[in-house]
Amino acid sequence: MPYRRLPNTDSARVRALKAALSISMKVNRFDLAYSYALYQRIETFLPHYELAIRNHRQALSQQSSKSKEYSEKLRKARLYVSHFIQVLNFCIIRGEMKEEVREYYGIKRNSKATPSLLKDVKVIEWGEKLVKGEQERTRMGGNPIYSPSIALVRVNCENFKQAFNYQKTLQSNTHRFSEKVAEYREDADKLILELWNQVEKKFESLCDEEKRKKCSEYGIVYIWRKGEREKTKQLKKAKQASLSLPFADASKNL
């Protein structure tokens, strides 16, 4: 026999609840296969659930639409920070600056490697160090570094920092709406389970096929196991064939 399958997505849950409400357009609310009290609870709950789902999807969409812009600003900020440090090292290698100037930027005096910029927050951190270090070094009489200038480093790092903070806000919104949907989802599952139990109880006296037909009108979903539907059809055909045999009619006259 087929078994009922409770919805496992938000869209399926909404469809199940809407199906239960829409049946009231065809029959009197007091003649429903489930209690009127449950009808009122579903009617009150559903709009809030749908709103939470819409808010979550909108937050996800907004976060996704900004991801390309975010990635581009990250790429440019990382590039300018990396190139500035490389130029600084070239100046030291050429003898234009002493190794000690690295310390202005928070870099060890004898370090020739570019700091790791794999983490987004590190790009912001090193951008701020470079801006502060360059200002301090030039204030002490040092010549500014060009190609790239610290002004370009600052602009690109500031642009990325704004994008970074905005992306954090979008992620926070998405997480908050996701948690809200999860709360409603738990309530939706309880309502659907109670609903389907009441509906099946109402039609339990009917034969299996008629019961499933009536319950399906209320949104209950039944799933056939592999090969089960075909087997049922074959048994039904065999039964009909046996009833049409001549001896079947003769047995009735005995």
C-alpha cells in the first residue's frame, strides 16, 4: 500500500496548508474533515509563515546579487596591498630605503615575504597598517612610494571595507530570517501532522482507494513504493477478469 509523505520543503509545506484551507471554498467550514479550531489556527499561521519565507528568499537574493561586486572590490584591494608591499621591498633591495622602514608598516625588519592576504579581514588589516605606516614614514622625512601610491591603496581598501561590512550585514539578515523560517517550519510540521491525522481519521471507514482520494483533496500526499502501483493494477485486472468468467455467473445461481 502507498504511504503518506509529509512535506520536506517550505514550498511543499505551504501547498499542504493552502490545500487544507482551499477545500473550505467547496464545503461548509463546519463540514470539513478536520476541526474548525484547527482551520482557524492554520488560517492565522500561514500568512506569517509565507512572509518569513519571502523575507529569507529576498535576503538570500540580495546577498547573492552583491557577491560579484564584493569579490571585485576584494580582488582590487588585495592587489593594491600586495603590490605596495612588493614595491616597498624593491626599494629596499635597490638600496633606496633601509630595512628598518618595514617596521613602520608592522612588518619585521628582515622579512621579504608578502603577508598572507587569503582571509578577507587580513586585507583590511594590512591596508590600514600600510596607510598608517606610510603616513608616519613620510612625516619623518621619507619619500612617498608610488605605483601604487598610498592614496590608491587607501581608496581601494576603504571601498572593500565598506563592502565587507555591508556583506556582513546581509549575512546577518539572511541568518536571522533563516532562523525565523526554521521556527515557523517546526510549527508548520506540527500543524500538518495534526491536520492529516484528523483527515485520515474522518475517512477511515472508507475503502483504501476511496479514502486516499478523499484525503488527497485535503492535500495529503501518498507515495507508491517501487513496483507497488503496477502490482496493484495487475491484481485489480485479475480480479475483474475472474468475475467475468462463465463459471463465476454460474456459481451465483447455485
